[in-house]
Amino acid sequence: MNYHGGDIYKYDKEIIDFSSNINPFGVPQSLKVSLMDNLEVFSRYPDISYKKVRDAIAKYLCIGDINHIVVGNGAVEIIYKVVSASNVNEIIIPCPTFSEYKRAAKVNNKPYKEIVAFREDGSLNLNSIYENITSNSLMVLCNPNNPTGTLLDPALITSLAQRLKEKESWLLVDESFIEFSQQYPLTSVVPKLIQHPNIIVIRAATKFFGIPGVRLGYGVVGDSRLAASVKEKMEPWSVNSLAELAGLQVFKDKQYIAKSRLWVEEERKYLFNQLKLIKGVAVVPSEANFLLLKSKKLTAFQIKENLLKKKILIRVPQGFTGLTKYHFRVAVKDREANQQLIKALKEVLM
Amino acid sequence: MNYHGGDIYKYDKEIIDFSSNINPFGVPQSLKVSLMDNLEVFSRYPDISYKKVRDAIAKYLCIGDINHIVVGNGAVEIIYKVVSASNVNEIIIPCPTFSEYKRAAKVNNKPYKEIVAFREDGSLNLNSIYENITSNSLMVLCNPNNPTGTLLDPALITSLAQRLKEKESWLLVDESFIEFSQQYPLTSVVPKLIQHPNIIVIRAATKFFGIPGVRLGYGVVGDSRLAASVKEKMEPWSVNSLAELAGLQVFKDKQYIAKSRLWVEEERKYLFNQLKLIKGVAVVPSEANFLLLKSKKLTAFQIKENLLKKKILIRVPQGFTGLTKYHFRVAVKDREANQQLIKALKEVLM
């Protein structure tokens, strides 16, 4: 599986990793403390119903009924299980986007259709979305979208859900990066699920909270019957005791949340503005903690090779519908790292 | 999902839990120390190929080629993915046994056949096994078997594999409890996979090493093509960084391994002999860290209710093919707990 970020394991340890999108504040102190105090939790099975974690998520998202909440081994497990549980004719995937939607369709032997729907400037081509709606299907929208960083308005998403509903179809909204958007929580469609129960929202605890190694994803399934089917598909105990512990800690860590949001806002703006000044590349406006760039002359692979000599690792997406060999993605990191990236990129491109 | 052990979460904290089979030594000290030193690993994705962990497993099992090794979120994830990847006509399940084999077949929409093959005394009825072999099928044998504790001889397993091979069928051997068997490692079929590549062995790091909350399962797939297909089915990063860290630590913790084996041998013998003296129950000889009992008069549910009043929780299997309402299972625990169980059970039954 070489189409993911995080292939840092192949490289030496001094490399600055811009290939995966990780909160530079690292593991929340609150989780570390809780972990030290609870090392014996690993000697027990997690609660197979994950009641307390789902309670904590319900509180974080202001949801009244925890029966709509599912937890899983990262957002990906929930993506796979929703694709498996939804008894649809096809999966519709607006591209370019996260590769796991397609893989989830393949692994589950579901037909899928990719639509190139995000334009070069990151904006969504709504016509192509609407034209491609079919009955009894599941459309997957990543919001903000990975790798373009595009944020879609909740009102736009709910009208789309309405149109899908008329065709007895579902809308899966992957909000794994939503806390990084400037106007969060106003940007989330979670509060819209009561009116639009054909929406399923997927979130990841681990991206925003700097703990991708922990693997805690969660979903809010508007439709009760679908929620039950998704749970039926889950493998037991797929969320381990560490992720369970994290679920009880991180959502209430208001300090971590606040400082992460301040950081991303400031550094994303800084990095975007600096990258815009570099002549050899175009950069797409983003509401996530990464930026998509398109080189004008060198291929992304050439840039990657040259940056590696300067101990910087970027992400060159391969085999993504809607991306060219000139596209690459960089994470937003702390100021010092961001400056090193800008300097190195200038040297490579100028 | 109420058919699993570990439903301790429903009860108060003073209860002694005999319902799930957990090594009483708890989390290995070596893992705790390593964890304290490596809290920042959670801020990175695990290595998506899990190379180092698979290297450690290869060393532990004396396997030359790590391409045959897969890791997963507990043994269950590997069971699910093997059932999904093996392109067979049916799954054959000798019963009574672990409920997840049947569930894996159901979730993957594979036809399955349950055979009552373990007798009341725990012995295997080989005739019924051989009679039920069909072509292009996957048979699942748990060894030692959960919940009977029956250990099958490697020679018997390899002849069965040979017969299955003649029908182009597979044999999945679940060795999740194998380290608890007295003659381990002689009891494992892992060294037989070179001669019998239609065998798949599944193991759990977490049962023997007292860390069921960590979720680290692994498998050895004799056939290279099947190994690749199983990997194709895996969801990315399903083993989190804690489980990854555990995989690098526990297999080399020779002290923990030695003391756990001494404990289980002594306490299993003690508990078995004491339970045999109780007139109201029959107890099945076991090579695992649990014992299956059959009550002669009270139902298992009645016994459970009465023991709960004495703050002891046992496991009453429900809906298991081949078990009656008189069957229940208890874990082997430390001496003090075992004595409390014996005392309480005597009071309830006499």
C-alpha cells in the first residue's frame, strides 16, 4: 500500500515529514497523564459496546441519542463498514479525494464511479455532482476534502442530501479534518442529521488531536436502521483500550482544542501566503491542515527527490483520479518546519 | 453482542471476573516501561506494512519469510479477513467453538456448516470431521479449543490438512491459546506449514501476554497467494501504535513467558482437581487457561445468578451449537481467586 502518506518509515529519522498531516502539538498531555495512571486497562478487554466513549462523543457533538453513534478503528474502519452495510447499487466518489473510498468499494465488491468534481482551484463543480446522482447509491464527500482542502457549505451539503434522498440514496460526509476549518463547529453537518437522516458523518479523533497512532474514528448515522447494520458489520473490540481511553480524555481537553485551532489558522495562512509567492507552483486554498500544490515545470516526483536531499518529505499522490503528475501535498507544520519547507522549495524550483 | 465474555462492564467493580480468560500477571512490565519511554509514538501513524512487528513475530515463531506473516486487530480481524479472502464454497465449523467463526461467515455472506464434533468429555469425533469435508471449503479448528480446552495433536491436524488438500480446501487453525498448552511449542502446527501450505495459523499476542485491551493478532499463512489476498483485504493501520509497540516488546519477554506458563500449569491443575471433587458438576480436561463445566441439576444461568450474589462472574455461553443450558466456562485465575470460586461454587451446588 504505497498510496498513503506517512511513508516516513522508509526514510531516515532526520527527515521532516510533510507527507502526513499531523498536529505538531503531538499527544495531548491530558491523555499522557491518564495513560500513566491507567496502564492496567490493557489487561482487560475494551467495553464491547463502547458506551462511555460514545457518551463522550455525544457530549462533544451535542447529540441526544448515542444509538446513532458508532466507533471504529480510525475513520477508515467506519468508511469500510458503511460501504458494506449500505445495500446500494453503486458508490459515487467525487474526485480527487482520499483513496480509501475507492478501496472500500473494491474490497466490498461494490461497483463505484469516480467523478472529477473538484476543479484545479479546489472549487466543486456542482453540476457534475448532480448529473451523476443515481438511485439507490452512496455518494462520498470529504469535507474539507483531502487533498484539495476544499470546504463545502453545510447548506450545499444538505441540498445535495435532499436530492439524493429523492433517489433513495445516501450521502457519506467524511469530516475527518473538520475541526481544522476556520468556522468550526458551524461548518459541520452533524446538527443537520435530524432533518436529513440519509446523511452519515464520519470523523476521526486522531487527526485533530495529534494521535494518528491511536486509531479512533467515529460516525454519526442519521438513519437508525443503517446505524444498526453498520454496528452488525463491525468486528468486535476493533477499538483498543488505548483508543477507548483517548476517547474519554481528548474531547474534553478544551485547551488542546483551542491552541490547535489557533496554530492551524495562523500557520496555514502563513504557509499559503509564502507558497503563493513561489513562482514555480500554484497552491489551492485550504480549510484543512494541508495544502495541495501544482508544479508548473518539474514533476512532483522530481520535486520530491530534490526535497529529500534537503531532508524534507512531501506527499506525491499516485494513481489518484483528477490529479496530475505535477500535484503534491504538504502538511501544515510548526513555523520553523514551514520555513524550512519554503526555503527548500524555493531552492528546488527557482 | 452479548455472546462474548468480558461483560464485566455491566457489573460492579468488586466482582471477580471468571468470564474472560486473562493472564493474572497483567500487563508485562517490559511493555509498561517501553510505553512510558515512547508516549510520542502515538503522534505518528503506525508503519502501514508493520515490518518490524512482523520481524519480531518471525523471530518468535522461527519463520524465515515474513511475507507469510499478517498482523491484525486481534485474532478476530484475521479470522474475518481470511474468511473473506479465501474464495471458498463454505466454511466448516467443528462445534462447540468460538462464536466469531460463524459470525465471520455471516458478515462475509459465506455459507457455513456447523458440525457437533467435540464430545461431552472434550474429545474430538474425527469421523464426523472427515465425513463433513467438502471440496473448496475452509475448515476452522480452534486449538486448544474454546470453550472445551481440547488440544489436538499436530500429527492429527496435518493429516486432516492433507485430506482437505485433496479436496482443494483450507484449514484455519486458531492457536490463540496455544502458549498455555503444557508441551508448547511442540503443540503448535506453525513448523508444519512448509509441508502443508493449505494451513493458516492464527495467533493472538494479547491472550497469553495479559493484554486483551491492546488488540494484536497475527497469522501465518502457508500459501503465498492467500497471504497476499488476506493483506489486500486488511483495512490500513488496523493495528495501532500501542499494539505495534507491544509486538516489539512482549515476544522477547522470556521472563513473563516463563512465569505465565508455570502459573497456568499449576493453577489449571489445582482448579481442575478441586472442581472434579464437586459433585454437582462435570469438568472437561483443558490445555487452555479456562475450563468448561456442565452442571448436573441447576442450569448454568441459575448458577451464574447465585454466584453473582457472591461477587463472582462466570461465563454462560448462549446460542452455541453443541452446548446445553447446563454448560458454563470459568477462567483459570490466581490461587486466591480460584479458591474463592471453588468455595462459592460448592455453596451454590451443595
